[in-house]
Amino acid sequence: MKAVAHNEGSGDMTIELPSAPMPRGSLIPGSYSEFEIEMEARRLQSAIKQPVRWSLDTCRAIAPLTLEINDLKREKDVFLIAHSYQTPDITYGVADSVADSYALSKDARDAPQQTILFSSVRFMAETAKIVSPHKLVLHPSPQAGCSLSDGITAQDIRDLREMHPGAPVVCYINTSAEVKAECDVCVTSSNYMRICEILPGDSLIFVPDRFMGKHLQNHLAGKKEIIVFDGECEVHAAFTGDKIRNWRKRTTAVGINLKVLSHPECDADVIEESDFVGSSEVLMNEALRLVSEGNKDLMLITECGTADRVIAESDDDLNLIGACVMCPHMKTTQLEDILQALRNPRPEQVIELDADVIERASLCLDEMFRLTEYSASAF
Ligand code: 13P
Ligand code: SF4
């Protein structure tokens, strides 16, 4: 593997990624020898592939934490899942699975371990509990919410049903367990178009993301009426088509053939300006494909974690241009929170849901798995 320091300080158009979060000092990690710490620090640095931001000194400071987390995972037979927007010390230091929300829900369901630790925001940990109710699901940062899931309630769904009787309700996975329990089918950024397309009927209610709702309205115009709720992701809402047009102008002026890759939680104007749209995992894979074919100048219109992942997963030189936006909720979790939850979880770090909510919400998620598999085999 080529240990390249790509995308660190290669010009004024290069993306600025968040600096490495240093341990807060809230826990005393287990004791490890100097040799073990040195080996672990080198492993972390070579996996993350950002040797300036993640210097050896920084990696040495976090190594005792990753060493103890990995020991505890083995000892307690825990499967540690991390969303792509977690910091690289988590995704490349301690996670057993890193991906988008669809793949992670399946991994939570299918992991043989009876304890799942979900490093991410609350709705994802709740989803893990819904798909595997017999497992112990730990969520290190109970305060980590999401502007989409926190902006809609179960009562909102009941009101929408009353206003539009007979229309099926499709919810984005970024919703609470109580909201999912009121809906007919759940979707993620990787399957929402296909699922909404194949659902029977000439109308549907889509919640809570108004931008994804708008993409559905555009895509299904003349075929289906899409009734949309008014939520948004505060991170992806920050991007605009104007900003992309400006970046294209600047890069074209210096002979750069920029490829713009966006997440569907962005506005329609952003999607219009993009060369490719997909979930966090699909975006990363497309970026890797482009880079491997020699298109090294990319702009990732999404949360900063995707850039961290592309850098870590690519063996080729690349140039990530523009600016990413950091999700404050996703970035709440640090290694110390994970370690503390593994050592001795506080009651609020154990996901507990009403049996009735689990039963009804699992119908909504099962329908998503069924329709995703059906649409994959049908097309
Ligand atoms: P995906 O990882 O499924 O694309 O979702 C992104 C997201 O918004 C997570 O909060
Ligand atoms: Fe929610 Fe947006 Fe953060 Fe994802 S990136 S957790 S959708 S606020």
C-alpha cells in the first residue's frame, strides 16, 4: 500500500478537514507498553493516511484508547459499528463495520455478536435495536441527535395520514423509532428513489426531508403525487448551487476538470450542478472509481467524514477541492465515550424501546429490506 500524504496542504483550493480530536482526559486508559503504543500509533497513522493532521504524536496520544477498546470488544464479544461521518480514529481505529445507513442496518441485524455498539447518532442506534431486539445495543452519545429525526414526531405522521387518507407513508431512515412505527416503509439515501417508484398507488407521503421529497417530485412528475414534509439536514442544507458554480469557474480557469459528487440530502439546485449523486458509501465508491481512472480532482458535497474515508481508502494521489461541512451531532462521539460505554454503560447509553414500537417499526424496516432486494432483482 502506498502511504501517500495526499490532499494535505496542496493548494488554496484544497478542502480543509477538521483537525484530529485529542482525548479529553476524562478516562485513564489501560496501561500498555511503549512498544505496543508505538505499533498501534503507526497502524493508525498508516490506515488514516493524513500524516500531517494525524501526526505520530497525535496517534500515540490516542493509541492507548484504541488498544483498550479493541481488547474490550474481543473480551465482551462486541460488534462495533460506525457511520462514515465518525472521525477516522473511530472508523479506522476501532470499527468492525463502516458504511452508509442501509448497509449498517443490515450489519446490525446480521452480526452474530449479541452486543452492538453503534458509534453514530441516536436514530441509527435505535434502528439497530429495532432490527435486532434481542441484542444489547449500546449508544455512547445519547445526546447525539439529528436535525431531520428531531424535527418530526409520531403525531405529525398521524396528522398527515388524516389529511391524506389512503396515501402510504414513506419515512427516511433519519427518524425516531416512534415515527417509524407510524410509517409503512422506511428508505435510505441509497434506495429511496427505487422504493418510491415501485410502491403501488398514485400518491405517497414522504417524510421528513424536503429536499429528497423534491427530488422525488421531479423524478416522478406526472406519475405520482409526492406529499412532502418540511424537514432538512442542517449539514447538507448548507450547500448551494451557486457555490458549486463558483468552484467550477475557479477550477476550469486553471485547467482542472472537476467532478462534483453530492449527497441527496442537498437542494435540487446542488443536485443539478452535480456529476453524481449517492449515499455516503456510494459517493465514496464513485470517488475511488474516478480517482483510479485518473480523475483526481473531486469535490465532495457532503459531510467531512466522506472525505476522510476517500483519503483512507484510496491508494492513488487525489485532490479534494472545496469545502465540506461537519455534522456537530455525528462528531459528538469520541473514543473516550466508546471506551466508557464498553467498560460500564450508563443506563441512557443502552437503547431501550417499547416492545410495541419495536414491533410496528420493524414492519416498516422489513418492508424496506424486502423492497430493496426485490428492486435489485427486478432491474
Ligand atoms: P447515508 O450514510 O445513508 O448516506 O446517510 C447520510 C446521513 O445523513 C447520515 O446521517
Ligand atoms: Fe442528521 Fe444531517 Fe447530521 Fe446526518 S449529517 S446526522 S442527516 S444532521
